Amino acid sequence: MKRSIGLLSVFLLCSTRLFSQDEFHIAPSGNFNDIKQQADLFFAGRANDSALKNGEVEDNDYLRYKRWEWYWSTRVMPDGSFPDLAAQGSIYRDLNAAAASQRLSSSVQNTSLQWTNISQTYGDGGYSGMGRATSIAFDPNDSNTFFVGAPIGGIWKTTDGGQTYTPLGDSLPYVSVGTIAVDHRNPNNIFITVGDNMGWWNYGLGVYRSTDGGVTWSPSLSSNFISGISYYRMAMSPQAPDTILVAASDGLHRTTDGGNTWNIVHTGGFRDVCFRPGDGSVVYAASDDYWGYSEVYRSLDAGATWTQISSFNQNYNYLHLSTTPADPDRLGISCDYSGTMSYYVSIDTGSTINYRAPLPATSMLFLSPTDTSIVYVGGVDVQVSGDGGTTWTQLTNWYNDGVHPTVHADQHFAAFNPVNGCCYFCNDGGLFRLRESTETWTELNDGFVTTQFYRIAVSQMNPVFMIGGTQDNGGRKRIGINQWAATNGGDAMDNAIDETNDLTIYTTYVSGLLYRSYDQWNFDTYNDITPAGSTGSWVTPYVLDPNDQSRIIAGYQDVYASPDQGATWTQLSTNLTGASTSTLSCIAVAKANSNVIYTTIDSKVFATNDFGQTWNTHLTPLGNSNFTSITSIAVFPGTTDTVYITAGGYTANKKVYRSINGGASWTNISGSLPNVPVNCCIFNRASYFHDLYIGTDVGVFMMNDTMSTWMYYGTGMPNTSVTDLEIQYAAGKLRAATYGRGIWEIDIDGTTGISSAVTDAQGNEFSLVMNPVTDQLLMDAHISADQHSVFRIYDVSGQLVLTKEQHTPVGNYQLAFDVHELSPGMYFLGVENAEGVSRVFRFIKE
């Protein structure tokens, strides 16, 4: 019963049927704030977070808009305009080239370190997908070679029929691909639209082409996000591949010279375009006039001129088109207007169009390539008609219901491979193949690593076990090397693992729906522990108290605390944000004192030193702009008043700040960081010099107490947004969540500046006699000049646990430190001379 209830709630929360009353359209705008203002007005009263929690609203345009809003709210310019992603792509390439070509001195980390992808690399069923796919195109000569496009993740190539994949688009300025076309004369010529093609608000960078099979790319039809253009569909002439048409929000674009030049052959928005099979002269296109009338147009001269051939005369109408080589004269049309979904057919090349029947879904339309009586449509699941579109039955199910083949939810696109005749379906889980002759489905996602992670958490008891929350592929848990399983479904967001008992894990759904499991979600044994009546941000922040892992501190409209793993909650603040509709974005608890809590909204930091009895409000130097808002906050290990914040947006030199007085004042330490969004930060508590890592939209940077500038950390990570960072201390690994390319890890030394023996400028030498130690730590001293020395021992949290000052005269002798009262664990011994020069040793107390 627990499982069936869980699946039902996930179904209500993660399905993607489009409800027309929730669809919306505004005039194209290159400004995030304009889009947000109009969208928020449109959706006011139509969908809200409380309804989502009750399972009353399916995953419609409202939720897709909220995902988009979350991602872009911290990735726009100070005035709300969209960034120049081509310039950001150049920053990424320059950083990687410089890091790969140099080795820094031994006093800092080595930039030759390589990132390794540890994300799930195999598809393990329709319910648990690998990542979103929205397009596919085929090699004209080899049935095993085809290309798959990911709206956040780029373009991928397989040469073994989908058993393995290789990414081809990592050099793109924006690793996002909407549609693909492959030259059927020369498959080395590939065309892609750069940008997500799902939703009018997903702008793109135009058309890019490759003449070397995807190794390198160059712009063919260029635009930028400020232009506010969405690129929906691309079609290549089956007879003359130099002729290509692109349906976009600003018109029908056409090239006849292989992408050297482009012209708009019809103004107005267009959503779909396709050629008559085998015919380079007849082309169909569906306009996209939300407030007016979306209609179907036909060209008889390869797209040069156009004539309207439909007369639907319906407002708020979305259209999709499909043709079939089984009957080249047949054109299928799906209409979705004002809540009514209908299927229309032409059997005479568009001369007449007739209504056929109601439709069960309209997210995707696909006519069978072998049988004119078979038609597929997609929404959450694939529906099929065996009588030309008159009646419909469910063909697949998004989870294993024991009746239908299991195919991941949310269908976006389908195409057939003319070499082998198989059909391929793109959805939010990746790619699935249908062999119509046997009615068998096969998942083809091994190696298609395009998972969009919001947040991750790692076990400190098991170096392998970790969990993460993804967009529309649920919560994922790593149970072995390249072994993954599911936790909750839908969009899983932030996560936590009890450091003292990693059987206890926490995960969330959108807006702070919080779950707890006592068995790592092994048997679907979990509990909804959301504070009653609370609603949080799209990704609601919460942490486990570093001193008491049973206590949860969470940020909703206010701060809540639970002392008993979510069984009961206490509200720690009252109207902290100043508005009931405002929600907190980041939260942190000081290791040195759990009564000290920091939380943020926009550019404000709220701080309490007495567990919420009183709160102080601090405005950071970021100002009042949402576009440079705080994206993460961390308290310096061993202190309560030293705190760091990171900022999103594209305001130059406003990236990282430090406060040493609990947020009352701030010092800008952005320094050499490029002008890109900074999304997250974490301290390496096992580093004596407290290495600080930050995740950005071009990779990871590091700085510590010995450094005066930021260092680009490691190479090999693709051009993708790093959304979270975690450290697994036993393995010595830094792990990074990315929004579109899975999870990556890299070695961290934790010994930057740490030695086994040191010699200072005067020739004085210190070295540890043995390591680990028991009750006494012994150090050999070879002193050539009298000096005063200071010895300090810190634990891994950065707290000072022992100080010893003494005169160290000339001679060779041993120094002894009584450490019997120290608890077993890792410690750092710092040695400082009169000149203030410090050297560090790391030792283990048994």
C-alpha cells in the first residue's frame, strides 16, 4: 500500500500533460524580469505550491516555468537581460586550456588533476531515466550510428545502436541542443539548434554546424538570448540537403546553401516544420500564434513561398505535425486549444484537412513509418491508435504496472530510422526504441549521461554511498561503483545523509516537500516530515545540525527546527522575510555553536546567536538586485562569526564575500574570479588552511589561507553548471553535481602546505617521529639558531585544541606533546617561528 500510494502521488506530481488553461504566451523578451512579471500574473490563481503538495496539479507549463525561473533567476545580467553565453563559452575554454598547460608550485593544489564522471551510466528501467532527450537524427548509411540531443547536456553520438554514447558538444558555448539534422549525402555535416526547444521561454543561440562529424562546431544562424528567439524544429530537404528550414518564434528560417546564408521566408512564430517524405518541394509548417490563430501552411517550392491550408480559427492553439513514408501524401496534425485536444488528417498532401477524433495527449505526434492505420501520440505515456486516429489505447506506462511496457514519462519527439525502420522516442528519461514488427521496447540510455542534478549529499561512513536530486528523474542513490537506484520520484531537490548513521537519509520534492527514510529508501519505507503549513523555495534549503545529526534546520517562509528527525517542528522565526510569499534560499549552522544559524533571501543575511530567539538582518554588498542574489552560505570551521557567501548573476567582481563579524560587514574576496555565476561553496574541514571550493557555471575554483588568488581546480569537466559540492573525507574526494552532465569527482589532497619534515630559512628543522600517535606526539628538532616557537594543534573542524609556546635552543633533541586526552581522529600540528612562518603536520590520534 505504501508503494502504491507513493507511485500515485509521484504520478500526479511528475506527469507532463499540457493543460491549455495553464499554457501561456507573451511577446518575446530578452529580459528575465519581463518574462517573470507577466508569467507570475498569468499563473496567479491557476497553480500554487500548496495545490502541488496535495497532488492536485500535474506537471504542466506552470511547473516547467518554475524550473526555468529557478535556473535563470541567478544567471542574468544586472538589468535582467540574458547573458552572452558565447563569451562565457570562451571563458570556459580559456580556463581549461590554461589549467591543462601548467603545473603550479607545490604550495598550492596541482591543476593537472582530472575530473572523473561517477554518475549513473546505464539505464535501469523506464521509471529511472538518465536525462532528458528531445531530438534524434540518423546516419544515412549505418543503422547503428545516430545522434541524440539533450536540452541541457548537448549532442551525443552512438556507433553501436545506443549501447554507448560519446558527447560531441562540449565545445559549444551553451551545451544545450534542441533539434538535429544530418546530411544524408555526407554524415559529417551536422546541423543543430542550440537551446532547449520545449517552451517558448527557452531561448537559443541559433543554428550551429559541424563539417567533421561533430568534433568542432561553428555558428551558422546566430542569435543570442537577448534576441528572445526560441528554435523549435528543424527539417532538411530529403532531396537537397543544402536546403534546411527552421521553425522559430520569429519566423521560418531557410537556407539553400548548407547554412552559409539564411533568410526568413515567413514572418510570425512557427512551432513545427517537416518535408513530404522523399520530396524536396513540398514542405509543411505549423504557425504558433497563441493569441491569434495557429494554422498549417504549405510550400510547393521547397519553402520559398507559403500558403495557409488550414482554418482552425482557434485561439490558444498549439499544433504538431507528422508525415509518414508509408503514405507520403498523408499529413497528421494534433491541435491543443482551450483544453480541447483534437486530431486532424490530410490524405491529399494538405489540399483538404479533416477532423478525425479527440486526442488523449498532444505533447508528441508520430505517424507509423510502416502502417498508415497506426498513429502515436505522447504525453506522460505513449498512446496508440490502430484505426488511423479514431480510437486510442494506452501503449506504455511510466512505471512498471505489470500491464504495459515501461517507458519513461514525458514524451517529446519521435522519429524513425530509414536504415533499419525502427522507431525512436525521446522523453525525459532519454531514448527508447520501438520495433513495430514485434511491438517490443528497448531502453537505449547506457552512457547517455545528461542527468540534471539540483543537489547531492555524501555518506561519511561509506565512501561510495551518496544521494542526489534530479530534474524529472527523481532522487538517485549510489549503492555501489556504477550501481544506482531510486528514492523519491518527480523532481527531487536537496538531500541530506546522517553522518552518524547513513541508513537515515532525507530528500525533497519541489517547494520543500520533505521525506525521511530510515533504510536508505530500500523498501519504499519513508515518511513525509514537511513542517505543517509551510512552503519553501523551488529548491528548499535544509541542513542537519553538524553537532546533532537528529536535528534538522530548514528554511521555508521562516526557519524551522526539528530535534527528532522531522517528527516534530518548532518555528524559529516570525515573518523573517517580510512577506508570506517570500521564501528563504540558503541556510547554514555553525559547527562551533549550533545556536548560531544563518539564512538568506536575495541579498540579505539573517543571523541568530540564540537559536532563533532574536535575529539580526544584514544587507550584503550585493545590493537589492535579485540578479546578484546569494546562492550559498558557509560558516568557517571552528568559528561562529566568520561566514562566506557566494553570488549568482553577472555583476563583475561580486562573486564571493567574507564576514568576520557575523554578517555585520563584508569583505569582497572575488579577486580573480571571472564574471560568471557562483552557485555553491564548501570548506574542506580536513585542510589546515581551510581550502574553500566554489562551484560556478564554468567549473570549480579553490582558494585557501596560503593563496592570494583563486585557482581553477582540475580539468576534464564539460562546460556545464556546477550546482552543488560535497566532500567525502575518507576517500579524499570532492564531488560536484552538475545540471545536465551528472556527478563528477576529483582528488583533494587536504594537505596543501602540510609536511612530514620542514626546514626554515635559518636551517631549523622539525619532523614527526611517528604517525599515528597514542598518548604522546614526538617531534625531532634540529635547531641551528635559538628561537621562540609556537605549537598549535587543531581538530578537523578547525577548532584549536592545544597550544604550547617554548624556547627552542640550539641543538638536536626531541619535543614531546601530551595528547592522551584527545579523542581518536585526525589533527593538525602547526609550528610557527618568530617571523610568523607556519609549517603544518597532519597526524592521527589512535
